[in-house]
Amino acid sequence: MTEFSVRGSNVVVVGAGRSGVGAARLLAGRGARVTLTEMRSDVGEEVERLREVGVDLELGGHRPETLAGADLVVLSPGVPPSLAALERARRARVPVISEIELASRWVRGRVVAVTGTKGKSTTTVLLGRMLEAGGCLVLVGGNVGTALSTQVEQSMPEAIHVVEVSSFQLELTATFRPWIAVFLNLYADHLDRYADIEAYAAAKARLFANQRASDTLVVNADDPDVLRLTRDSHAGRVAYALREPLTEGVVVAGDTIVRRSPAGDEPLVPLSAVHLLGRHLLGDVLAASAVANLVGVSAGDMTQAVDRFTGLEHALQPVAEVAGVRFVNDSKATNVEAARRAVESCGDHVVVIMGGRFKGGALETLAPLFASRADAVVAIGEARGRIREALGAVVRVVETGSLADAVRVAYGLASPGGTVLLAPACASLDMFRDYAERGDVFTQAVARLEEEVCEKREQ
């Protein structure tokens, strides 16, 4: 098989985010003539430094003639394939691929790819730690942390790349073929980018499209849409479930996560080692355990990794307790289903901070849960009116102009012993750079509130 080569080719990378920068640097190192095009004119030092390795920067817009004159176009995940400037390139039959597709063509290690609407980052990071505990050479990246493009030069045959992959990364894959693929769940999301949920699902299904019988697909047997989409996969299959009574697969038996087979139950991880808030996160532990077991990690090493794992920032992250009110940061809850799971995880008497840029989904389906669990909703961002319309009949909805104000208002509305939960059900891009910045602002606002409450007590 001839190795993929770009030496001497004219390659255009679209989008100067983390993945685009990684792709541009990788391509330049592989001998391509690289142009990075970006809508913004004001880019950071990391982008400007690309000039040092010979990358041309076109800032302030995407020029159709630049794209049409390329031998290859690589799209950053934040750039939609429907971009108007790409039309001439497509008519000229210029191949258009994603950054994850590009990087995967040069990776020498085996790839474990994790996707799903919710839980990708938790599963990916925890799995990486399990494999490390088991003595594997592991590189964790993709949609979480480090772009796969930046790991190519570190890749070697014995390495295992644990890669979080989003629908945006998957939709322009052509040869991407994970050794093990993990499909966690499927809910309505990103309907501001996709025509409908079926188009979103089709992008997710690229995860396993190229897998063969020698590969493995790990599926959530509790999710009927995952089972439907993966029905015709050619890969070997391992199921896991929290609810379905599987005769084979990874399940919870009593107080232990086990691998069930006709030979009996093989204990993997005791539930006492799991320190994550929310039952749905236990499903992510099952998924990670299933893969670690396939790779050959011992139960003891898995348990050690789980016991030391207290979760990720911005994913049901306990922040503080202020005068009996608990504050929880789930800024990663960027869709309706994620917000539902977050509220379910926090008990009764919850004040939910919601809002941002709406990505689609049925907010009104949250009404029965909020009617029974929520004391109030504090709405922020572009979706404030939509949230009031969907939930105002069952719960008090208060609108604020900033997240810092929302924290103060929510604290004032909270019951003693209750919880203030940031679960936006929306993207962050109307007010913040990304969900991480939104979570950081929330955490900082809670810290300031805590200081003020302590000062008042001392007076």
C-alpha cells in the first residue's frame, strides 16, 4: 500500500482553531505548500508562528479562488462543509477532508475512537488513564485536549491513540478506521448545523463505516438509536448496559462492574471505586471498562485508575458550597439531553442556570422534570426568551444579562441544602470563546460570591 503523501502539493487548511493549526504544522512538516485561511483578522501568536515553518496565512475571510486552486482542502471541525467558499473547490473536484481524516492517514499506532452526544470526554480521558495504569503507551486527544495532527510525529506501532471524535470531525472522513470504536449514545444536537437528526446521526455513523471484521465496535445497548445505526456494522461487537439485562457484555452485577459471558461474570471494577456525580457517568465507566478489558488491562489496574478519577472540569464538577447551597458546573451540558441528565443527577431543589446559543432540540420536554425538581431557572444569552417560553409555565424563569449576575440571582433563589447547577443546554459562542471559558467564569463568580458571604458573616 502506497503511503499517503502531500509532498509538493498545494494544501489549504480552513480554520485556525487548535485542529487547523495542528493540521497546518503537520502538512508543512510533510513537505506540502500550505495556506491557512481564517475568517478572523486578529489571530493569536500560535497562528502567527506558523509563518516560521512556511505556512501562508490568509486572514479576514475565505477566498473561493484559494480553495479552488488547492490540491487538497482540510477543514477544521468548527467550519461547516456547507461553507459557500468551498463550492468552487468542489466543482473543481478538489478533495475536502477533515483534520481527523488527515492525521489518521499517518498515525502508526492503533486508534480507539469514542463518539456520542454526551460523555465522550469523560470516557476518553478515563480510558486513557486505565490503559496507562495497565502499562500501555497511550496518547489521548482528538476533540479533547490535543488535536490528533499534533500527535502524528509521536506515533509508533505500539502506541494506542484514544481519540474523542465529534460529528464535525467525522462527517468528512473517507478512510478513517478505528481499531476499536465506541458509540456511547445519540440525542438531538447540533441542529443549527444539520438539517435534521438523521443527518447528525449519519455523521456519527462515519465512526464505524470503514471497520472490518477484525475491528471491534463497543455499543451502548441501552440506546435504541445506537443499536439501529450500528446494526449493519462489519466489526465484532461488544455491548455494555446499565439497564438492559445482557447475557453477554459489560454490565453492573450487584456492587461490581463485570464482563458477562457464557462462562460467567468476570469482575472488573467495584462500584465503590467510582467517584462521579450522576448515574449516566457510570455508563461512561462501563464503556471505558469494556475497552480496557478488550485491550487486556487487568481488573486491578482498571480499578486503580477509576478510584483516582474524580471527573473532568466542566462536567458535573462540584465547585463549592456557599452557606449550605451547593454549586455544580456542567458547562459541557450543551444540549437538551445533557441538561436533563445533569438535573437528574442533582436531586431536588435545583436552581438551573441555562442559556446561550441554541443548537436545536425540544426544550419543552424538560418541563415535567423541572416541575418536580427545579425551584427556578435563571436564563442567559440568546436563548433566554426561548427558555422562558418552553419552561415558564412550570417553573419560575428569571432572565439576567451575564453569567456572573446569574450566579448571584441563582444563589438568592436557592433553598438551603439545594443546588445551583450550570447546565446551559446551549452552546457558549454567543457570550464566550467556548464551554471551558463559560465554566471558568461560573467558577470564578462562585468564588467571589463565597468570599462576599464569608466577609458578611465575619462582620
